[in-house]
Amino acid sequence: MNANFHFQEWVFLAQVDEQAFERRRKQLIDDFLRNSGTHRAQLEVLQRKIDQQRSMAGSPEEVFVAISSLMCDSFCRLISEISGLKTDINRLRSLTSNMVPTSTTSFRRKPESSTCLDPGLRRDDDRGKSPGGRIYPSISA
């Protein structure tokens, strides 16, 4: 956050001269976006969505609800992606738990194991498939 940001100044400007407030707000946002580096394109898309919500809303409260909804949707997508990654990590761990390294780049199956999957993660009719039903290639010894 900008150390020179003074909330009461912004409140006063919004009450006295709404157009000057909007110009100043837009200038600060543009400055921020211009200096945002590799995330600039994503942030510009997000800002357009926020501006669109602001223009469609009838009151500041409606703007707050709309933008909060955008944030919650984004947060839910993030949680879903993290959950999917955790599932994938667990599947990989299950596959690799039956393997021992033979060099820095290759693996071979442990002699005592006949499947790539942890037996606790599969049904008898799902041999060679992931818990989600995907078929993984067999790993030769």
C-alpha cells in the first residue's frame, strides 16, 4: 500500500468533487498496473471486471457485494485447483512408493510389488488404474 495514502483525503475528495476523485483513482490504478511486471495482463483483466461491476451497480453497497462475489469465485477456483494438485501429488506418491531409484533419472519397480498403486487405493477390478479411473502406463522392471 502507498505510504502517502490518506483515507480522509480520499473521503473528502469523493464528497467534494467526484470527477476529480475518479480521475485520481484511475491514475493511481494505471500507475500500479504499469509497474506490475509479469502479472500486468492478469491484473488489467481483473481491473476491467471490477470497473464493469462498478458501472453496473446502483450503489456502493451493490459494488461491494459484486466485487466480493468475484473474489469468492476466484478463491473457490483456487481451492479447487489446490485440491486437484493435492490429489495428483497423492497419486504420484502412490505410484512412486513402489519404486526405487536406479540412477538420478530412472526408477525400477521394487521386487516385492506387482502394481504401481497402493493396494489400499484401488479395487480389484481397477488394477493399473488411478483411483480416479485413469489408466497409467505400466512401469517395467
